[in-house]
Amino acid sequence: MTPPSARAYSPGVGSRIGGVLGVACAVLSFSIFPTAVLAQKAPDFTLNGLDGRAVRLSEAAAGRVTLINFWATWCVPCVKELPHLQSLQDRLADRGLRVLSVSTDGPDRLAAVSAFVGRYGFTMPVLLDSRSEAVALFDPRLVLPFTVILDRAGRVRFAHQGYSPGDERLFENEVLSLLEEAEARPKAKPAVRVNESLLLRLPSASSGDADREGYAEVLDQLELTASSGGLLAGVRVDGAVSLSPLEASVRLAKRYAQYSTKALRARAGDFHASLGRGLVFSLVKVFEEEGLDYVVDTTVDGGQVALGADPFNGEAFGGFVDRPEDRSVRDKVLGGALGWKIAGFGTVRVQAATAALEPGGAFGSRRADLGSVSLEVPGLRGLAEIYGEFSLIRRRTYDAEAPVNGHGLYVGSKLRAGRFSLLLEMKDYRELNFEYARPPLLEAEELDIVAGQFDLDRTDVTGFAARIDHYSPASATLLYAKGLLVDDSPEAHPQYGAYERRIGHVFGGVEKKFSGGGYLNALAGWRSESASSVAFLSTDGTTVHDQLNVNWPLAGRWSLEADWKHKVFDGDGYGYHEVRAGLSLHRSPRWVLSVLYERTTDPAVVFATGRKDFWAGQLELRLAGGHSLRLFAGATKGSMKCAGGVCRLFPPFEGVRLEAFLRF
């Protein structure tokens, strides 16, 4: 989803008021909520590991110092950080440390998670937060990576956002300090956590549409969570103050209450939900939009119950979904699943969902009924893993009386032989166009430079993907290659009619970690697309792309990071080239200074923005307790960037932005 273009604003009195207000709010928050408030009991959660076994935080962390790290397979800083966490686990586990590595990848990318962990040989526990349950409690802004450390009593004593070379020494010092402490047994009492996100936005006069005012504003999201044992409750309040003209608004955005044990979870209010690998239903935290600018944190508002007692587990949920583009529209949904774990074999699961939708949906659905059956075999003699899911869908639309029937088929398998691993995936989707489904894409989502060319349609598409890796632990070197073939040729597309479209994409690269803390990841690829419809004019052609990410350690805690992404598109009558680059100076663990540059000759972007070159500077301060301040000045055309030690999406913007992330 593309964010709307920036609106015009002429700096003046409003700019000065906004600056004072933004800084005042940040300072006030720091003074009212001291960092000591961090030393409270962490909210409990239960997630499944890669082996399918449920892991409850309170049990896994009992009597131990626990480091929880949130990451994703496409997050470059996470890839750099995770080996250091594995090393901490190896060296300090006998002294009482437990590292819990929590993947935030959605259900559509779980095959990539298993392959990722296997290729590096990680042995620390890897938990799957594919429904955004844990990350919503600890890192609601989903700025990755994010690390928290609990003491032996389960209290949050340390929090840190992002990764800069040298941060691992900070983590180790914090862990060693907590290991020396005697285990405390605080009185059982509710723990209260506050997460506040503040954004001051001051666009330049040349940004956006000149006929729209009121764009200079302060946005605030305040999340309050209270927990005690298995009880959890929370609210989120969104506020906005427009500075030109002066207007203010406040609304209750989220509220929920939950009771959970290791085998039971009952929740009322807002929640994320997914079924299977997303072929039937998926509403989780994703990087569709940037946190406070154009927030898309869609949830179900209703009730949810989940039960798990081997060999069976099940869940049911129902409620309303508010569309982010129009919150007055409420779609009704009802879904559930039942699973059976067969000892020594795998897990069979049945999923189903039904929805009644209001007019104006993405696919014009009036009613949709979906169901699927999945089979997961986690291990075949330690050499292979297999997952398969087949779904059926029947939709009724507002513009036709006859129902639309379709199906979805996804199969993923991972094979291992020595240092080699092979991930094979295939998809076959027919009329699988349900507004709240997110089936596996198969495209390499870490290649954000070509993300706008990914095949997203599910009317009549078949695809195959294969990725091969060879990892050498002795030299800390990874060699990898991936290929993709897609046939997207519907006979009666509801918008474009009949057309033929075929896509091929291959790329390969090398990743190297150096003993002194250096890092290099370089890849190059070629993509070809042929389409018979003019609807695909901007992607019909060949694309050559390359990218490079390098870290150079300097003296002490200083390091340099360079990030480069480049592509050249050559189509029939439509061509352009694009560059995204960044150079960052890190001083672990406190600050990162970055210079960002983008250049594009894409006619659509040049026409909309009136420019080809976009320069910006950014300073990020990471304060004790997980707080951070980020100052951005310049222009960006809008893109995902994994630079400066974090991964986040930048919306189209020109001007000055001050962001504060405060966690207590």
C-alpha cells in the first residue's frame, strides 16, 4: 500500500510552535517516567518453537537471566546481531543465561524462518511470533532488531533498539551484571508498562499538494499495558495536533483484556489473528506503512479463544475489522482451526473462516467463505521438512450474482545435506482474492529495490521458487542463490480481462562476517517479465539489480556502515534506473549519524515529485531504557531502508521530522 503524498506547509510560526511542543513533550515524558520503572515483571506470553512445542516465557525464564531478541529474516542488522547472541548463549548458558530468539516474520514466511535458522546452525531457542502477540507487547512500533533483558525474577532490566557493531559487548556486560545478582523474589503485584511514540512533522513548502493545509503536526501514540500473572490488559490512545490551522483530536484506537496459561488463551477486544500460512486469514503487524505517519495496524475487534493440550489444539475467533482507510466501515469475520499432532510424524490442521464485507473492499467481496487443510512434517531423519496446505474459497461480490469459486495450494520443503541447504516452494492460486488473506508470495522480500515489481495478484497464478545455500562456519561465509518462475495468465481477470504474464527472477550473493566485527553482503540479480496487457507497462521488461551492505569497524566503539541498492529497468518504451544509498557512522551503543541518498529517473516518480535526486540526513540517539530520538532532515521518495542499524519504512516526505520512542 502506497502512502498518500505529503501535503504542503510553509514554515513559520507553526514550525516554531511545533518544535517547542515536540521537544517539550519528549522532555516531559522523560521527567515523569524515570527509567527505573523498567524494573517490572515482564508481561507473559506463549509462543511455539520451530519444533512445534509451546514455550511460555514465565517457565523458560524462571530463575534465569533471559535475553529476548525480536528479529526478522529480511532484517540486515538482525543478521549481523544474531551470531553474537548465539555466542552469548554458548558461553553463558551454564551460568544461568537463556536467549530467546523471537522471529516476527508473518505466517507467509515461516518456511524462510526455518531455512534461515538451519543454514547458520543456530541452537538457541527460536520462537515464532507469526501472530504479532509478543512483539506487540515489547516492540509495538516494530523497529527491528529489538532486545530486552530480564533478571532472574523476570523483571525487565534492559531494553535496546537497533544494532551497531559493538552492541554485543553492551549486552554481555548487562547479562554478566545480572548474573552476579542474587535472585530476588518481589511481591506479586501488577506491572504497568508504557510505550509512547511521538512524531513532530514539519514539511517543506515544496512537498506535496499545494492546495492542502494542516500538514505540520504532532502525532502521538500512547500504549498502556497492565499485567499480573496470566492477566493482561491494554489500551492505545492516538492523538494528533495539527499546527496550521491549530486543531487537535484524540481517539481510543485499541483496547483489550486477556487471560492465558500455557494451554489456554482467552481474549476480548483487539487482537491479531492468522490461520495456516495465510491462505485463509492473516491480520498481523506488517511493514505496509510507517508507524505514526500512515499507521496500518489492523486488528480484529471481538473475541478469541485458543486451547492447546497435546495431541490436540484449537482456536476460534470472531468480531469486526475496521478498514484503515475508512474506520466507519466494519467487516464481520469468524474463523477457527483444529490441529492434531501425530507423534513421530507431524501435525494435521483444519482451518476455516467466513466474512461478510461492506461495499468498497479491495476485491469487491460481499461474502467470503474459506477453508483449508494443512500437513506439517517437521523432520524426516533430520534431512528434510515439509509443509503443505490446500484451501478452497467461495466469494460473492457486489457486482455479480454468481459466486466466484477458487482454491489455493502452497507447498514448501527444506532439504539439508552437510553444509548445503535447499528451500523449495510452489504456489497455485485461483481466485484467492480475499481481502484478509495473505498467502506466501515466494518473492524475495529482502530485495526492497524491486519490491514494486513483485507479483501480487492471486486471480490465476502459479509459481515455483528455489533457494540454495552453503554456509561455512569456519570462515563465517555464506554463498546463496535463488530462482523464481511465475505464470500469471488469467482467462478473465475482473479488471484487466484475459492476459498472459510470465516472470523469471534469479539472483545470488555472498555474505561474510569478519573476526574483527566487519560484515559484507553483496548480491546481484536479473529479472525478466513479459506481459500482453498494457496494465503492466511499468514492470514488463528486464531488470538488472545489485546491492551491497558493508560494516567497517573503527577504533573503540566506532564503525562505518555503507548500504547500496541499484537497479536498471529496460522496458518497451518505459525505462529508468534507481539508486538507494546510505552512509552511517555508528558509535555503539548511543548514536548513529546517517547520510541518505536516492536517485530515480522513473517517469511516474519524477512527475509526482518534480525531482530525480533526494538527499537527507538523520541522527538517531539511543538512550538507556530503550528510549530513542530520531531527527530527519531532507527528502525521500519513500522506501524501506535497513540502514543505521534498524529496518524501517520511510514514507514520501520532504522537510524535518523529529521522532521519539519512549518505553517504560
